[in-house]
Amino acid sequence: MTRYVVRRVGLGVMTLLIMSLIVFLLINAAPGGPAAIVNMNATASQRAALEKLYGLQQPVIERYASWLWSVLHGNLGVSYSLQQPVTQVIGDYFPNTALLAGAALGLSILIGVPLGTQAAIGRGRWLDRLASLITMMGLSVPDYWLAILAILVFSVWLHLLPASGMNAAGGGGGGGVLPHMILPVGVLTFVFMPNVFVIAKASMIEALQADYTRTARGKGASERRVVYRHALRNAFNPVLSVIGLITTVLIGGDAIVETVFAWPGIGRLMVEATSQRDYPVMMGVTIVIGASVICINIIVDILYGLLDPRVRYD
Amino acid sequence: MIQKSSIALLSASLLLGGVLTACGGPVSVTRSVHSAAHGVANTNKSITMETNGDVNFNLWNPNAFANSDLVDPLIFSGLTKDNLEGLPSPDLATSWHTADHGLEWVFNLRKGVRWQDGKPFTATDVLYTFNDVVLNPKLGANGASNYSDVTRVTANGPYQVIFHLKQPWSSLPAYLTYFAPILPAHILAKEGANVWNDAQFSTQHPIGTGPYEVQSVQPGQSITLVRNPYYFGRKPSIPKIVFQIIPQETTVVSDLLNGDLNFAEVNDPQLVSELKSDPSLTVSRVSEQIYYDITLNGREAPFNNVLVRRALEYAINRPAIIQGLLKGYGQVANGPIAPIQKYFYDPHVMSYPYDPAKAIKLLEAAGMKKGPGGKMYYHGKPFTINMPTAQYGFLVPLTELVQQYWKAIGVTANIHVMDFNSWTEQVVLKHDFGAMTAWWVAPLTPDVYPYFATSTINSGYNIQGIGNARLDALMTQLRETTNLAQQKRLADAIQVEIAKLEPMGFLFYPEEIDVTSRNLYVPPVNYDIALDNVADWHFKS
């Protein structure tokens, strides 16, 4: 197990290195440049001065090497547009995304797994049909549209929930973080929960028809024990895969949802950094998201083994 | 054991997530939201506004973008500011006059002004701002190109400064109203060439002399301003202003409707109808110094032919565009001086009303012929225009509309949509375009020299690359005189000359749409002028 983890971490570091090089080259090859330099109010000499200030007149490979050296020393650079160390900027934004992602993921699992289980047990019944209808909507409705609709109904029409931000900083109403979380978390849950539901249902259908389930019933185990102790536990690995997948998507920040709800998360930060060509932030966020995805994948792999003793890491 | 504890931990996490989310249920939320809903009952007498991104508090910083313009004028003062008529009025300077045949501007500074940290304001601060920051070529300060005619600034004692000019420039006081804050030398001078890296000043705790000071900044979320106890001018009646950072226009509208915002500028006229029907809100339409245009690249044929430029203008139905795209919030443009400059704007200058037949005749007079497929041919080939545009505001739909109008007269426009930075680089900096839709925002002055002078074709704002000696002479004369009547006479002549030359196809002057809570009074002027006159804002009884 330890050797496996060490090997996966080593591979992860290599992946990060290659990814950082590709992203760095692509970012610099893209047309345009940092917004401060590509500014219609700036003269040619001003632009040259800024290029020098940002070190952009050096060859791209030299800049990458310099950036990598700084990263290895724990320095992700300074944001062009926010004037702050990238580590601090990410430290400001990343927890907000983690909060949103954690809540949406938690709800997706809490709703998706039991619902999928019940739908599998009572296939074709009203709960299955209703759940399938809802999940079909969740899978097919774009999150942008859903976010706007949620704001319209719950904020504009019903005046129940705040539409934007994380806090009511003073002037407007809206309370603290929790009320501000409800709409974005609700939208994310509606979009991601169906993935959990579909896999949970399919896995449970298969598990409920498996030999070991029949054997458990034959041994006189209660239906509750058969479903939750034997079938669900064996059906959980595919669910864990989809949870891992959702987590990697959520941890990168849903830029659309974060933008519509003015949620100060990493996805929105990346969109703004990209539009302003804030290279240090773009690279910093890429590295942090990349590292998070690699970590999540390793954790999911380890959990496979914990949940299913048949999985070996030799 | 490990398995059990892992599952227990997972379950606990999930449960916590659910509980956390459920805790903010509708009961508590309804109470807290509803008190501010409808934008009327704002018990703590603060107001909430919006900006669309994190703010850089140093407006000269090349990374201070439009979102900073919405906040900074409340924290900093300039030498001059706009009064409600849009004319330069005293701010940190109390009076000004020209000297040395217009080659110097002398500004007398206000005495007794203190920075928000209690330190006194003097000429040293003005000298630092201009000599060390704005005119320092190594820093590339934002908007520094506006001051290319200023050679240096000197002081005559602690309360008088003199701007030395390369050539007479009568509109300097107007330019100084336009996002030109004075910076505190005692805080920033020690930074030297690293002034842009002072994150504490730029993003957290700026020190200005304006009517408000920063109380707190939550990155990505909000900026809270409170009244500056040292402010030298009339004290604002609103004790606290909170700027929420909201990047999405539809969310701004939602927040106006649910009462979470008290004042916002709505940029998309398509979203206004809902706001107008809400009795808790006041929607005002105000003029601003902005015009949208079709910029044709006069560096290349056939756009260097005035007949072609006029033809392409005649082909566009501008009233229909204003109705369709702006929902009527705008008026047809006939030149670079917008109606907001009531004294200088001439509504009778030749415009180019929609007349496709005339457009075709003019193109034929310019040597083009109708050919197969109803297309217009130029030198034996279909007349095709390279028309890059950017994903920004309504540039894309506007470009598509223009494309359709030109298609109707047999002219093909190939649109390339790109992101704003790439577009700016390709079009504005490299001049790699045939035509483009664009806009200009400028200070409230009839001085349009930077945009139409031949001397600014290669390095300046004359992107269209078109000018002539007569127009140059008129614009130079206007820059030389401070006499208002003479300026008016020259501005009239400039507008006529520009209409004849048609260096760009003027499309429309959009109107600014300001939305305020019913109980809040903000002067019905454009946003920039309103910020300069924040002392006039108040809650209605």
C-alpha cells in the first residue's frame, strides 16, 4: 500500500510538471497579453516599460524555468491585477469554492445514494419514476439557466433568498454565509446529484441480483440487512468513482455558478484571471486545481481498497 | 476498524454538509432578507452599490480597470472635479489660470486639507503624483498618455503648482477631473519604482483625501466605505457605502429587484423593462460622453476614400439599431461631441440618414460595380471587409447588425469574434482590421485632438488613421484658447469638418441607465459626475 501511494504521488508530481509546462506555453502562445499591457490607453513606451516590469521580454522557456524555481521554493508569484502573492489570492478564494463544493457534494451523496437504492429496490414504481424524471432534468438543464431561474424565483419573486455574494456586507439584507449558500449549493446539487443517482441505481440493481445477495437472503438475513449490509456495500465502488469524478469537477470551481451568484470562488477567479491574462494567477490556480485532482484520485483509489477487500495494490 | 471509522467519518461529513445547508433554511433567511427587500427600509442608513471585480485603489496603476473607476473617486480627490453641469470645478485646487502664453497652467491648492491618516496635503503630493508616477516613463501609468503634453510639474510654495506644457492645452482642467487622483507622497514615495507593488495601498488600505475612506475589503466579495472624518468638503449624508462585487449583469438586476442593491448602472437595456415596472425603484436615463462608431481603417484602400466611408454610413439604419439593441436608450450620433456637452454639441451637423440607394451610388462613384449575386465589386473582386470584433458588451450583436446592413448593398463583411485582449492587440495596437465597431469614452471637453489629429495616427488614439490639415488647425486653435465663446465657435467648425471628412462612421450615443432605490436621491447625471458630487446624495424623507 505504501509503495503504491509513493508511486502514485511520484506520478502525480510528474503529471503536474508536464501539465504546468504545457499550460505555461499555451498561455504565452495565446494572442493578447496582460490587460495592463494590451491597453488602448497605453503608448508603445508604456507597454515596453510594463513588459520589462513583468519580465515578459525574456524567452518563454527562461520564464518557465524561473517560475518553476520560484514554485519549488513555495512562491507562486505575484498577481498582476490583484498585486498580491498568488498563494494569498488562492488562499482567499479556494476555501470559498471548497465550502460550496463540499456542501453540494455532501447533498448529492445524501440524496443520490438513498434515492438510487430505493429506485433500484422499487424499479418501475412511482418513486423510481419521479426520481428518474428529476435526474433527467438535472442532467439535461444547463446550470446557467437553472441559476438564473433559481434567482428569479427565490430571490426576485419570493424574496426568500439573497441572489449574490457570500455575505451581506452591510447595505443590503441577506444574513450570513448559510443563506447565501442555499441557491448555489441547490443548483450544483441539482446538476451533480443525478450522476450519483444513476450510478447508485444501476449498481444496486446489479448487486441485488448477484449470487451473494441471494445467498444472504437464503441465510435468513432481513431485507434491510441484505440491502444495506450486503448489496449497497458491494455497489458502492462505482458510486465512489463517480463521487471522485464529481469532486474533481467541483473542486475546480464551477465558474458559471460562481459568476452568476457572485460567489468568490476559484472558478470565478480563474475566469477573471484569464480575461485579464494574469499569468501568475492562471498558473497558480492551474497547479492548485491539478494537485487537488491528483490528490482526490489517490484518495479514491485508497478508499476502493478500504471498502472492498478484493482490491489489492500490488 | 479502519473501515468503520472511515465510513463513520464520511457519514459525519455528509451529515454536516446537509445540516449546514439546512440550517440556513427559509425561516431565518426570510426575516433577514425581507427587512431590506424592496430597497426602502434601510434602517442602518447605508447603501449598497456594485462593481464587477476586485478594485485597485491606485487608479494610476496599469492594472486598475473600469471596476476601480466606480469606487476610487469616493476615496481620492483630484485637483478638479466635475460639477453637476459637467464643468471642471474646484477640488484640491481652488482656482487655476494659464500663464506664459498658454504654456503653463497654475493651480492654487486648497489649504488645511488632510490625508485620511491625518497628515497634511501639500504641493509635494501633486509633484509626486505627476513627476514621479504619471510622467515617469518607466512605470507605464494608466492614462499617462493623456498627459503627453505635460513636461513637468513644479511648485511655487506648498500651495501652488505649475504644469509646464509642450504646447498650449486649454482642456487640462477638464482632463484633471477624469480619474486623475492625487496620491500621498508620504506613503508611496518610498516605494520608488515599486509603487505598483504596494499591495497594502492598492488593495487593502488606501489613503486618500476624498469624502470616504475604506473600512474593510473582502477579496472577491465587497468593499465597505465610511465617511472620511478629515474630508475638506461638504460632508456626505450617507454614512456608509458598501460595494458588492457582482460580475454578472443579470445578478445586478436581480439584486436591484430584491432590494439588496440601492444604486447601480445597468449596462444592458434589454434588462430594464422589469426594473421600470418595480415601484420601489427609480430608473433614470442620463447622457454621457460616449459614442459608438464604425471605425474604418483609412490606412488602406478603399477606406481612404471619403465616398466609401460615407456610403458605408448611409447603409446603416441607426435609429433601428438604437431601438433594437438599446431599446431606445440612445440617440443617433453625428460626431465625437456628445449631447451631454450641451454648450458645445451641435445637433444640426450633417448626419448620414439611412439611404441604401445613395450608399450604392456613392460606392459606384468610388469605382465599384454591382456584379454577380448582387455583390459590389472593387477592382474585379467582391468588396470584402475584414471585421474583427470582441466578446464585450454589445459589440458582437452590433457588428452582426452592421454586417447585415452592408450585405444589403452588396458589401461582404467577414466577422471574426475574439476575446477582448486579443481584439485590442490585433485591432487597436497592430491596426490589423478593415472595419470594426468600437466606442470611445472621453473627458467632458470639446478637445478631440487626441482622437482625430494626424499627429496621433501612428502613436495615439487616431486608430482610423484619417485626418487633414484643416481639422488639425481647428483642433489646435481650440486647445490654445481658454475663452469659452471662442471654444464654442471652434467646436462648431470642428464638428462640421469631422462630418465632412467622416473619419469614422458615428453610430449612436448610448444613454446611461441608472437605477436607484425609491428612497435614495442621486443627482440625475452620469455615474462619474454623480460620484464627484456624492455630497448631494441623500435618503428621501
